[in-house]
Amino acid sequence: MSIVIDRLDHLVLTVRDVNLSCDFYTRVLGMEAITFSSGRRALRFGEQKFNLHQAGREFEPKAGKPTPASADFCLITTTPMAQVIEHLENCGVEIMQGPVVRTGATGPIESVYFRDPDENLVEVSRYSE
């Protein structure tokens, strides 16, 4: 017998400033900032969310060494890459690398890389048609 994992539901980002992170992810990536469970904050997108933990005031249980600037993740978009790049530039986000071709979970993707306010590495990618 084995376990079958269907999808990621949420992950936790430890951040320096929850409000700054909410502003960045809603303004730049169109996520929805939500409040749940006695004032906790999260960023919802698609069928997933990022729960936000304020550094030094994390909720239990938590990672062994929660720290801002330790995440590196890829987000998939259906928006054409030229439009993604234009939007990031209009938001004042510096693109570190890209567009470049990478390999996603189910095939080739085109990606751009940048950092969020906590210096997490964010990759926004689009699957090839």
C-alpha cells in the first residue's frame, strides 16, 4: 500500500512584514489576501494558498528553522510571457533572469525569475503550447 498525493494545498512563507508581503503578492501576482482563523493571513490563488507567518511570531507547529528569504518556488501562469514581463516591469520588479526555458512538473516551461520583498526566489512560468 502507498499514499497518492494529488496536489499541494498550501505552504507557509515566513516573512518580515505580513502587510508588505500581502501588498506585493496581490499587486504583482494578483493573489487574494485573506484573513482566517483568528486573524491569520494568507495569499490565495487558484486552489492553493500561502499561509504567512511573521518572523519571530510563527504559529505552531512550524518548520525547524523558519526564516525569511529561504523559499524558492515556481508559479504557473496562463498569461503570455511577454505580458508577464511587461506587468513585472510596470510594477517595478527587477527580473533577475529570463525568459528562459526550463522543465516543469509536466513538461517544458518558459520562466522568469525575480525576488519578493523577503528575497525569496520567485519563478513565474508558462507551459509551452
